[in-house]
Amino acid sequence: MGALPSLSWTDLVDIAVVSIFLWAAILWLRRTRARAALAGLAILGLVYLAARQLDLRLTAFILQGFFAVLVLILVVVFQDELRRIFERIGVLGLRRHRPAPPPDSIDVLVRTATRLARSRTGAILVLPGREVVERHLQGGVVLQGLLSEPLLLSLFDSHSPGHDGAVVVQGDVVTHFAVHLPLSSRPAKLGPGGTRHAAALGLAERTDALCLVVSEERGTISVAEEGELVTLQEPAELASRLRRFAERVAPQPAAVRRRWLARRWPEALLAVLLASTAWLLTASGLDMAASVHSAPVVVENLPSGLVLDDVEPPEVRVTLTGPRRTLYFGDLSDLRVRLDGHPLALGRRTFEVTPAQVEPPPGLAVLAVEPAHVRLKVHRNPSPQTTRP
């Protein structure tokens, strides 16, 4: 079949760039709260395509107007998610890395959280990841003090004016205290947690930061990370979570990045397939190409008294040309070669087949037909015998 496209190096680069974008979008959709809304838009898109195929003009007209303002709708509905995507692109492009908590700082955090839990002193500690958290923080006092257990205990002491706020820790430095965080929009995930847990989960839903929460009422330690709130049972669990967070924030070695990529090959394969299909439908789909298809021979206007026995050959090869997209996805089921059988009455049995006798689908043209002649076999239908009385 001659409709297969020829790929240049620019086409490969084009498909690779779109595949990377789609791959990032698929990974983002797996963790975003916008999946339900995007699924609704996808269903409307399928309804629109079905309406176009079934010629439901009113339905197609209404949905066409809706999709005309779809970009504005996406900006309004997903403004937070889109801003986070652009911020992450900026972080990756600038290769920005925040200082990860060193091992001695992790020990300080674990000891302090354990001591606060035993004394039932409420506390929130924010450890920013790679994404920007500053736009989600309100108020606060700049400190820039070296991280230590006495410093944290004094900041969360009930007599301290900022003990109800959060403390921001970057590396081994306490940068701010008395900071207010955005509340979570998903109260069902809080469980028995109160306002502190809602604030920690709210920041974890919007950024990749890790928030450590000590409950004043229950004396428990919880961690909010990647939109999830987990209550820990042992201090060792907190140390393990903090070490994993430090590994995630720190620049990753090449071997770690390769392992991360290897675990996500199904999403990458799906992205390549989607990008290749989109390239066939758009960039390559408009290029002119040719392909060969089989078409049956149909005899019309058969003279009265003749019966068609056979057509040799019963099918011919038709070379079609047109946009590659139409050749791939056009409806070729009605492709026929139509012969006028009227000359059979004059004794003709061999007929010439020309492109003019082929009815191509809309948007396509006939280049050639092979073979150029077909032979018809017929016999006469004997007239019924009349009987005498």
C-alpha cells in the first residue's frame, strides 16, 4: 500500500517534542484533581464527533460553539493547575534546586516532632520542594535562623505570638515562622484532623512541599505530601519519609533518573502513539499520497434475456490519490468499478476499464486501473416452452 508516509528528521523531532508534552500531561493527569473535569470534556468531544457523523446538525452546532470558547473555559477551570505547570517548567528549565535537609537536620526534626507530640503541642513545619511555595504563604516573620531543637520548641511554645502559624525550613535554616497556609478543599481526606491538618494538606495539594503536623488534641504526628495526609505510628516512619523527601528534592543522579523513566514506560509509549496519530491526522494527513485498493466489478444495464455467469477478473486494482488523511481514514467500502452491460447484446464480451468508470470517495481521485480489460461470461436465458392443448 503506497500511502505510508516517509519520515524526515524534522518529522521525527516534531513527533518527539509532542510526545514529551503528552507524556508530561499524562503524568500530570494521574495526580491532578482535574481528571473528572477533563473526562467530562472528553465525553463532550465524543458526543460532538458522533453528532457530526450522524448529521445531528443542531447538536453539532451547539457543541461547536461550546468548543469555540473552550480555551477560555480551560483557563478559568484549571488556572491553578496551569500555573503550577508553568512554574514547574520554569523550575526545570532553570535547573532550580532547593537545599535538601541534611541528615543532622532530619534528626533534629524527628526529635522535635516527637517531643512536641508527647507534650501535645500543636505545630506545622513546611519543607518546600522544587516548586514555588511563596505565593501560597501569607504573613509570617523572616527569621533565617540555624535549625535546632531549642529554636523550634521556642517557636511553637504556647506563649510565643506565632505558635499557631507554620514554620518554613529550607535545608538547615528556619527561614520564616508564623506563616499561614491555604486550607484544603477536600475535607473528606482530613479524617479527625483539625485546622492545622487542613492547612498542611492544602499546601501539599498545591505544591510538592512536605508538611509535618503535630496534633495538639491527639498528640500524633502526620505528614502531608503530594495531596495525601498520613498519620505516622513511629518516629522511624517520620525519619524514613524525610529521607525520601530529601532524595526527591536533591539533584538526582543519572542512574536514579533512568530508573524513574524506566518505571513510566507505559505512559511514554501511550504518548508516542498519540503523537504519531496526531501527526498522521494533521501534519502528514494533508500531504498528497497514493495507494492501491481492490475494487469489485459491477455490471449494470444487463440486456434482457442474458444471464451473467462470471467476470474475469472479478476485482481490479485501483490506484487512488489524495490527502493522506483521507486515504487512511476515508470510507472506501463503496469503491466500485461500474460497467455498462448494454454492448453485450451486440456480442461484445471484453470491456475496457478506465478511471472514469470508478466512483472514488469524496476528496480522492483515480490515477489508474489494472488490468485495463475484463471479460464477461454470459448465457441466454431460454424462453419458456409453450404447450398445445
